[in-house]
Amino acid sequence: MFPVEMERLELSKTDIDRMLSEVEKENLLFARKDLLDTLTFPSSIVGRKEKAMELVRLIAGYKKGHVVPFISVYGRSGAGKSTVVRFVCENLDDALCCFVNLRRAKTVFGCANLILGEMGEPSLKSAQGINVAVEKIQGAIESLSKGKRLFVLVLDEFDVLFYDKRGKPSDFIYKLLVMEEKLREKGVLSCIIVISNNVMADYEVDDRVRSRMGSTEVFFPAYTKKDVLEILRERAAKAFSAPVDPAVLEYCAEKSSEEHGDARRAIDLLRVAAEIASFKEEKLANVHVDAATDQLQKDRVNLALSSASYHLKLACAALARITYLTGEAWHSTSVIYAQYCKIIRKDTRPLTYRRVSELLTELDNTGLVVSQTSSRGRHGYGTQYKLNISPEIVGSACFPDWWKNVVQKKKEHERKEDEKNNIFMPAGKSHFGGLGRLLDTLEDESWKDFVGLDA
Ligand SMILES: Nc1ncnc2c1ncn2[C@@H]1O[C@H](COP(=O)(O)OP(=O)(O)OP(=O)(O)O)[C@@H](O)[C@H]1O
């Protein structure tokens, strides 16, 4: 016989109601959570008036029959480029703006199809060729801009175009510029605004295209702590059901600006911190911001490494290991390469120095590491890399079991050194911080061997 009170196995509406009221309790801190969603367009834009003015100055000529054909807007992630460009373009009198995010495109032809899609046109087959695609874009602009004095085509995440090495991105830009000239002959004024993280000079563009493009650029610097604080204050005032301690907002702004000056990540940090506090039924405090920083860093690393090859993870793990063991932040390509060769599986052939150096550039593009190039005197220039995220998070995301071993070895080594030297170390001070520097002078052979610099 079954017991009388058995837990029901099937999911019921009552279960969902119960779950909903539980989650609602977890969200008590929020009044309007959508205001902390960085995927939706902000209801108000804080500051950036001087950048809006720069753009307006470049475009305003359309009222008198002239406009700059190509504007490059660039700067770091989360600097407000897309937000400000969209706001300016959508508020121009007598103008029509088509905003296309190219992120989803994998090829130059894919970019053309995304543009067509945004203009309400059907996609083309790549066999039809890029010339037909550009002709269709021209036709769509002609019919959309009827009765308007200006058509603005905004291409966000323009960097994507250059990932397609076979698709001739430079040629595509050339064709768009020629299309603008043809449109002008037909009395349609147009302007292309491209948004990317890097300055156009960094991309491979033919000289003939460069000269047609001109060099009209608007640079968006990363936000300062003051800017980030203003953005957070404005959001927090409406997003939470009770006022948030100003010190917590300040802490959030400080953490975000010292790391990146990225408004998107600052808002995400505030939202996740509030979710953690809400879940624990506590008042939002700095500890929740710290916990949120950890969680977001883990998410970022996992996302960046989710599709990474074994060798990319290895290059990343090599940098994490050397950073963790030496306590030094910056490491040269040659040191990282030596580490990479040391930790690679014995049955796998290491990639060449050049290829690993390319992998480090890839890591730089993901934002997990930053690089700096400096002169090494008569040895030319050398690049150094630094992790943007704590080595513990990176190491355990790359190879969890291996990383546990690295941590354990470091602890054992520290304990043995303590016993050997019987010295007092102030709390929180790592042996490796100071001794790591010794590695450079190669005075301490045992440390050198432990870190594996001579592998
Ligand atoms: N000045 C601002 N005022 C209010 N919110 C802002 C401001 N700048 C940025 N944001 C917020 O930050 C988020 C990221 O901004 P945006 O997409 O404009 O940055 P971006 O520079 O284009 O970044 P990416 O290069 O990563 O695309 C937006 O969702 C917006 O909500």
C-alpha cells in the first residue's frame, strides 16, 4: 500500500503560483527592474552632451544640402556610443535613421543581409553577389527616404565586418561609399555612421577606400567614476522600492570605473548586487557588490571560454598560473609561452611561439586580458599581458582540477618556506609578491624552479 500523504510528482498550477510568490519575495527590493536592464534603450541619457554636440555638428549640414558621408564613432565597450548615436539620429528633424547591429553576421554578405532585413527587404542568397546586395540597399534607401532630407545608416559593432577575411570588407565599404554618391546624384542625402571599439586606422582598409571615407571620427572615452555614479544614481532612484545607501552606489561606481568605466557593466553590477541582497532578504550593502563582482567575473570568464579551444584555455591558464604564483601582474609573451609549454599535456604538441602570441591577442579581444607594448631597447618592442580578472577565477574556469593542484602546491610551498625561514609575514602579504620579483634577478633558484620559468 502507498502512504496516504505522498508528494505529488506532477507539476501543477499551484506549484507555479507558489514559485511565483517566492520569486516575488526575492524581488522585493525592486520597484522597476527593467530600468536596470542594459538590453533596453535607457529612458534617459545622463551627460554625454559634448559627444552629442560633436555628432550634431557633423550631421547638421544636411539642412543646407551637405553632409559628411562617413563617420566613425569608436571607444571602449559601454562608453555610451550606441545609446548617444541612436538618440541623436532619432531626434533629427526631417531625417530617417536605420540602426543595424551587425553582431549576428558572420560574413560580409551576412552584414549586407542584416542591413536589408532592417530595411524590411528579404534576404539574398550569397550566390547573387555583393553588387546585387548593395543595389538592393540603395533601392531600399531611395524608397524609404521619400519626403525626408537625410537618410542615416548606422552600423553598430562594425568590427564584425573585418572578421570575414575572405569576404573583402574593404571592398564592401567602398561599394557603400559609391552607393552614397549615386544616391546624392539622385537627390538623396545619406550618411553612414559606423560604431566600433577601435579606431578605423586599426582595420585593414585599402588606401583608395580610406581616402573616400575621409577621417571624420568621434571618440568616446571610458566613463569616469563621477559619470558612472551619475548614471547609477539616476537608475537607482527609480528602480528600487526604497532609497539605496549613497555609499553603496559610490562603491559600485568606484569598482566599475577602476576596472573598466563601462556603464553597462556598472548597471549590471548594481542589479546583480541587489538580486543577491534581495535573495538573502538583506539591505543592499557593499558585501553584495563584492559578491556580485565575483559572480559577474565568473560569468564573463565562462562565457569567453565556453567556446575556446584547448590551446586558448592553456594560454589563459598559463598567464593565470604565473600571475598567481609570482604575484606580479604583467608578463611578457616569452614568459607566458614558457608557462604554456610547461603546463601542456605531455601527449600534445605545443603550438609555435607565433601562434600562441596570436592566441594572446585573441584573449585581449575578449577583454579577459589587457596588453601593453613597450620598448625593450635594442631588442625592439615587446608586448606584455595582464589578466583583467583574478587568476583564481580564470584558472579554475580553464581547468578546475588542475587549478586546485596549483593552489595546493602554492600553499605547501608557502608553509615549507615559513618553516624554513621561520619568519613573520604580515597578514595578507604573499611570499610571492616580494619573492616573485626575485625571479627576475634569478637569485632564488628554488622559486624559479617552482614557478617553472625555466621550463
Ligand atoms: N550616458 C548614459 N546614460 C544612461 N545610460 C547609459 C549611458 N551610457 C550608457 N548607458 C547604458 O549602458 C549600456 C551600454 O551603453 P552603449 O550600448 O551605448 O555602449 P557602447 O559604447 O555602444 O558599448 P559597446 O561597444 O559594447 O556596444 C546601455 O544599455 C545604456 O543603458
